[in-house]
Amino acid sequence: MVKKSMQRTAIIGFIAKGFVYVIVGVLSLLAALNLGGESSGTSQALLFVKKQMFGQFLLIALGIGLLCYSYWMFVRSIKNPENMGGDSMDVMMRIGVFITGLVYTFLALLAFYHLFGPSGEASQGQYLDFLGPVTVSILFILIGIILAAQAVILVIGVFKGGVLDQFNLEGRSGSHLIRLGGKFGFYSRAFIVFIIAYFFLRAGIYSGNHEIKGIADAFSFLDQSLTGRILMALTAIGFISYGLFFILLSRYRSFEED
């Protein structure tokens, strides 16, 4: 049984996560349509928030919200309050949930960094200066494999319905359309994760290209041809759907045991 206080913490996290994905999707969609946006990742989204009216207040709220989400991921992974099970697939899922918690902890810290740090982006290469080339190559290949596996698990989860079953949608008006929108958003996220996994694997194999790649780089990769732009626009719309799905349906999240 999940405590009410923990449920409220998780819901705050869902809203913060959804808000970030909506901003990433909107900025990238504008870029795909040549309407003044730019290929955007989570860091760019946080910088965009900072530049708005009451941006610093919003960044504080967003950072706290992302910490709430990462906390819920750690609780799901370690304490397993929703009884995810104990077979090999469930163990892999719990490991993936724990890694997700680490990722969103980093994003929360990034929000606070942008709050007190400079408006520009730091050079990513400086984070790797203390590692040797062989270590970096192995690390990048491992990250690429983990990301690819995460994308596959996400696709399987959406296809089988398990990912969307965490929301109480049965019997609600328009539930079929809501599920379709949610599936589209989850598939779009998996698609981008596949591209990021490719970047890390390529960087690990070709050791001279140790650049940290993210969502913005994935969208830029799509932005190299007309077909890529169409995929970029569809994926950006998918990200908006994914973000809205978490924001609007956070009230319907089920915290019951499987």
C-alpha cells in the first residue's frame, strides 16, 4: 500500500516531468516547422523556463517537482510498494526505474544549476577530462546498450498495455482516444531514446567522438532531411502528447498493487 503523502509526492513529480516534455516538444515542433524554435532537450527547456516571467520561481518549482519524481522512482525500485514482481523481467524493470530516478535527480540538479548559474550552457567535454579514452569508450558503450534496452522494454510495455495500465482510464469518457495519445507519446519517447543510444554507441566505438548526446542532438539528427523533419515534427508532437498525458492524467494514476 502506497501512503497518501507518497502518492502526492509522486503526482507532483508527474506534473513536473510532463511540463518539461511539453516544453521540449513545443520548441522542437516550432523548429521542425521553421517557426522560430530550436531543436530542444531538457537543458534547453530549463533555460527557456528561466527566461520567462517569474522564471526563477518556476525553475525552483520545477527542480523540486523533478526531485519528487526521482524520489518516487527510487521508492518504486527499492521498496517496491506496487509489487512489480520478482521474475527476471520485473527485476530489469526495477533496475530501469532506479536508473530513471538517477536521471531525473540529475535534471533537478540541472534546474538548480541554471537557477544560480550562467544563462549559457557549459561545455560538455569538461565532464570527461578526468577519464581516460578507454574508460570513456567502455562507459559510452554501456550507456548505449542500457538506453537501447530501456527503449525496447518501453515499446514492449506500451504494446502489451502494461505501461498504460497504471492509469485508471476504464469507463472514462474518451478513454480510447486518451490511450491512443498516450501510446503515441510513449512510442515517440522510445524512438528518441533509440537515437540517443545510437549516439552513445557510435561515440564509444569511434573513441575520438566523446560528446554527450541528448534529446536536442537527437532532434538535430532528424533535422537533416525532409523526411527527418517530418519525423522530427511527429516526434515533437509525440513529446507534447507524452507530457500532457502525465500532466492531465496524474489524477488518475493508480497506486494499487499489481
